Amino acid sequence: EKPIQKPVKPKAEIKKLLYIVSPESCIGCNLCVEPCPVDAITMVDGKAVIDTRKCISDGICINGNGTDFAGCPVSAISTKEAD
């Protein structure tokens, strides 16, 4: 007698989130640069810019690091799913 096999569920496709700074909302406070563990955030013309090739989508820039950084103070950083 054959053992009963459970149907295999397809693995959910994992989509990377892209973190994006709105230059209109960014106040250039520089607070997000230091907490980024992979140095993906730099200041360009007084505004934060996230290098999506370096970003590991950890959310620290939005949600804070749990200690001394509470995330972007003006909510200038948002996410979107990568294509």
C-alpha cells in the first residue's frame, strides 16, 4: 500500500521591497544615514538617497533600530515591491 502524500504547496515568491526616499518630503536631517547597517543611504544635494543595490530591506530607516533611532522623523521613506 502506498503512503499518502500530502500535496506540495508551491513556495511563495519572495519579492524584495525597495526603500525609496521622497525628495519632496526629506528635510535633510541626516538621521537615517548612520543607523543603516550596510551604508546604503547617502546624502545627495541635501536629501537622503537609498542605493537599492546595497539596501537589504531591513526597515531600520522607516521603523528605527530599537535603541537610539526611531526612523525617519518626517516619514519621507516608503517601500514598493521590486519588479
